[in-house]
Amino acid sequence: MVRGSIQVCLGYGFKASLLLLCAMPQLHASDVISTSPQGNVVATAAEGGLIELRPISSGGGIVTLQHEGVPPRQERRSSAVSWIPRFVFSPDGRVLASVCAWLPVTLWDVKTGEMLRKFANSGVGYELRFSADGSRLIGSGLVNKVGLQRLTLWDVETGKILREINVDTPLMDEAWDRNSIRPRFAKSGPMLVIEVINGRERSLMTLNTASNKQTLVLKIDRLFPADWVISSDGKYLIVREYSRDGEGVKRHRMFEMVSGDEVKSWAPVGAEEK
């Protein structure tokens, strides 16, 4: 049994390897079609590493973005990965971050189409997310054919890698699709929560991306995983834990993410009355 508010990552496209994409519903998550946060531009991806930016209202021209290093069509047809880019707008709508197959993550100027920067250490099928202030970018996904999954946190301005987390489980292992790294930025502020499932270990880690300091690591049950949510102001992580005896919810715990301190704990009202 798996509880949780996060969808499980699914493998698809089995040829020489499997491409892993983590489809987590979240603000600023990468996609193949999306509008800018301001609603004035629509971006669409096409096979061959191409992205088109079109104004939604009248006026303005089409801006075309093309990933460098895309192989010829015949090679793409025999490839085990998709050559349709995935992308995400920055919160202010000025920058687009995109990734295509195993090519580097690329930043583009939305207005001009200028390539701004390339980031190293991208992975096949990377899912991209910006922090609330746009200063940090996360990529997470499958890195190679044998099952290595990686999360990479970059500084957008410098391109510097701030943090990497790896989970390495061979694809032929019966548990490979249950091992993953799932990041979620707070809707405001610099805090990031990363859920890591690695073998028998499952944990939640909070990271202050402004200082690049880890503030909390919370071990959670592997078989009865917790639900969790970040408060709207980005200050608190609230975790809902389940009992292993089948009785349901065991308790809720609230942590201040900047300090990592537990500030409150409570059981469901029904449990307290029993």
C-alpha cells in the first residue's frame, strides 16, 4: 500500500532502456506546452529539440529555440529516448529552462530567444522546477540506462551546482520504480523539501537553497509512507504519519523548516477520543 500526495514515477519507452519521467503536479514544473506566468506567451515543444514561443494576443512574432547537438532524424527514430523538449518558465516569465533527451539543460531569453546558459550534469528525462524567486533550478530524473537517478540543484545566475543527490538501483531490480528522488519547492521563500526513497530507506530532507544548508532529515516509514505539505508561506513542513497496525493516522507533526525544529504534534481528534 502506498499513501501520499505525490504521484509515483512511471517508466515508459522500453527499447534499449527505460526513460523515467516524474509527473509531479506542482507549480513551475516542466512540460511540453505551457503559458508564461503572466499569460502573454504560449510555449510548445516539437520533436527534434525545437521549442516555439508565440504571443497569445495579437502583435509580436514567433521566437524559435533549437537545442544544439540533436542527432539526425534517422538516429532519433532508433533512439530509446524522446527528442521532444520539456521546459519551464521562470516565475517572472523572462527565462525558459529546457531539457531535451541527454543534452544539457539550457536557459533561454523568452523575449529574444538568446541562449543564456547551459548547465552540466543533466539526466535523461529530467523534470525541471524553479524556486519561487527564480534564483535556483532543480532537475531530477533518470541519468543512465542502468537506473541511476539524480537530483541536481543549480544556481541560475552562475550555473554552479549547489547540491546533488543520487539513487542507484538497477532497472532489472524489482524495486527500481519505487526508488526515487522527489523535490518540491515552497511556494514562497527559499526552502526546498526532497523526498528520497533508496532501498529500505525513506526520508524527507529540508534544504535552505539560499544558504545551501540542510536543516532537517526526517526518517519516515518505507512501507507506510507519510503525506506531507509545505505551508503557503514556506515556513513549515507538516507531516502526516500512519500507524503500521492498520488503524490509520498515527499523528501529525509540524517542523519549522529554517531551523528544523519540531514545533507542534497532534493526533486526529477521533484517535484522542478513543
